[in-house]
Amino acid sequence: SSGINAEYGKRYWDETGHKQKWIIKPPASARGIGIKVVHKINQIPRKRSIIIQRYLANPFLINGRKFDLRLYVYVSSYDPLVVYLYDNGLVRFASSKYSYSSKSFSNRFVHLTNYSVNKNNTDYIRNADESGTESHKWY
């Protein structure tokens, strides 16, 4: 039941949460909608389902920015396992330099790599072409 999960979550937070930052997001959302970085238990909604992930304090960065990788694979068989990796992928970057300061947690341009979020930053750099590596989205 959700009561057991909430009780376990509260106990885990009490043991580790006060030192930790967390990402919360709705379970069926996209484009950065509803994502927040939190550091206080009272910032977590009580009346709706959410996904909670531990926030990495020291993530890998490229040029001082957070990034994610989109790799495309095709699994044609599980037994035996046969996997094909498409030659091209995608790297998406946060459009502002990374900071772990609590003051930056409300700045979605620092902590999220979603294009739908970052395209609204005045500092967002669009690709001149698909081979560019100076933009916030590499192909």
C-alpha cells in the first residue's frame, strides 16, 4: 500500500535525506514538465504519485554543463541476446553552467537537459548544422 511506501520513504529521508538533494517528477510526463530538485521533505507532494531519484552532487560534466546521452538500440533477440547500436546518437546539454548551490535548484537551465526546457533560455545556442559541437545539442 502507499502508506507503507510513504512510511519507508519517511524513514529513509530521516536517515539520509537531510544531507541529500533529490529530483522529483511525475511518473508519466515528458519535456521536463513537473521536474524539481528538492532538499526538504516538505517540498515533496503528499497527495499524488511521483518518482523520486537521488540527485548526483558531482555529475560528469562537459564544458561545465550537465548532459545526457541518447543512444538508439535495436534488440532483435533475447535468447541469444542480439543487440544493434545505431551509429548516431544525441547529446543534450543544460544551457547554463552546473552549480550544486541550493540557490541554483530552481534554475531548470542548470539542472535539466531537456530541449523543451532549455530552448527557452536566452543563452541557448542552436545548431548551425548537425556536425556542430558549440551548441547545446550535438548529433
